[in-house]
Amino acid sequence: MAQGLKVLNAVLPQDVKLETKEYDFGARRYHASGETLTDADLADLKQHDAILLGAIGDPSVPSGVLERGFLLKLRFAFDHHVNLRPSRLLPGVATPLAGQPEIDFVVVREGTEGPYTGNGGTIRKGTPHEVATEVSVNTAFGVERVVRDAFARAQARPRKKLTLVHKNNVLAFAGHLWTNVFNKVAEEFPEVTTDYIHVDAATIYLVTDPARFDVIVTDNLFGDIITDLAAAVSGGIGVAASGNINPSREFPSMFEPVHGSAPDIAGQGKADPTATVLSVALLLRHLGYDNEAIRVEEAVSADLGGRGETPRTTDEIGDALAVRAAG
Ligand code: IPM
Ligand code: MN
């Protein structure tokens, strides 16, 4: 986080006054107060233009507490329905794939619906006849707004291609809604080439032919899964950035690395801050600082391309990126 802020400060124009406020939402606070994210926190956060979130998660906190009590609560409270996850294989970055395929696509993952809504239940709990349901909620409103956002993003890119990823051969109800909405919105974007792939097949293509993707739109859970795969093939989650966006700007959008907190190396100064720095680039672009965003991305690209064998500290990488981004 310190490196992200360092780069942000280095790249902003002189006349832009950056005001930051730091919040402690991690495991420490949870242990001290039992709180994850209160209404007062949300009211306070709401006054900001954007949120830069450090990786959360700690083995001392039961699984799911911070995920649901903080991360998902924030995404839902601020209606972050566009979960933006770009994948670019930068020069010099290792991929487990054969050769050095062209990878430059962005996944627009729906962020506020699907099975993430916590709609479900258990009956006959603890018995051999336990039945658990987890309902995937898909609304016409929610699907349409994220699909339209994805079309607009595809339209703005050189290749202008949008792929819907779902599983409409099995998930008949949600699949029908997604496919219908997708086809309807497509009429508004005649320049965008469209296609459809089932999510299982998409995992094959992400490995065998990732160059076929430009923009992908998909639901919350499929998007969660395929973006980890997308990150793995394009340099690993150490370089994967994401934006949790509310395009209306009614609430602050939130930018975070896709990776977790790596508690095993906490405090050793060897975590790679690249994914956080790339999240800063997404934040800049969201707030209209396109040139600054490009400079940060180019700094990361040059840094990754020029990395030698000698490992650098978190701070050293941050310094190098800040110097490059400042130009
Ligand atoms: C992510 C994470 C979260 C998600 C978890 C931590 C709730 O995996 O941001 O991809 O599933 O969305
Ligand atoms: Mn995930």
C-alpha cells in the first residue's frame, strides 16, 4: 500500500492536491473490536473519491469473516457492480503457457449479484440428509447495466470484441436472462463483434488460445474463477489488479490487487507491490487521469521487462516505479 501511494503521489500533476485518509480494516482491528466494517465506516468512506484497498485476510481470522464482513459488504454497500480485471502479458513476464502468447483482455465481472448475495439455506443441518441451497440472483437490471458497461469498454478498444461467458446449456434461467440481455444490448453497439462461450470451454481457451479474448463479460462467480486463471496465465496474481467500480460515481469505487495478504511474508519487505501499483493505474483512469494511468502502466511494464536476477525489496520496487512514472 505504501508503494501504491508513493507512485500515486509521484504521478499526479503538481496542482492536484491529494488528500488521503488511512483506515485500519484488517485482522488487528477485528480482533480488538470484533468489527469489520460498520455503518459509520461506510458513511466516512463515502466522502472520498476512491478507495485503494490493501490485500486482506489473515489465518488468525476464521475463513469468510473478513471476506464477507468487509470485502463483500463494501462491494455491495457501494454497489460496485463492475468488477474490472484486466489481463495483459507484459514483455519479459513469465507465463506457464507455451511461447509468449498475445494476452491483452479485460474481464468485466458482475460484482453485486449471482451466488454472492448470500441467498440460500440449509435444512436438516448436520444430518446425513442435509440439503444446502445457494441461490444465484440475476436481475434484468443488474445484468443489463454490467453488460452495457462491457459493450462500451469493448467499443472503446481497438479490437472491439466482446465475449459472453456463462453456462446457458445448464443454468437455463440465469443463462436465458444473460443471453437475452446480451443480444438486446448488442443492437446498440453494431461495431462490436460478439461471441458466446460456456465457462468450462472458456477455461480451455484461456490456456490454449488467450489471444482470442478482448473483453469478457460474465457473472460474479464465473468471473471470480476465470480471473484467477487469467491472472495465472498472464504473470501470476502478483501482477493482477482490479477495480470494483460504480460507474455512476454515486459511491467511491474501490481498487485492489487480486491477490491476498501473504501473511507468511508479512513485514519482511519482500512482497511485490506491482499489483497494487497497477490498481492505482485503474484508480487514476476511473477518476479521469488517463495520461497518468498510462504512465504508471508503462512504468510497470518497463520495470518488469528490466528485472534482473537480484531480488529487490518492496520499497526498492516502489521507488523504481515512482521514479519511472514521474517521468
Ligand atoms: C476476489 C476474492 C473474493 C471474491 C473473496 C475474498 C470474497 O476471491 O476478489 O476475487 O470471491 O470475490
Ligand atoms: Mn477471487
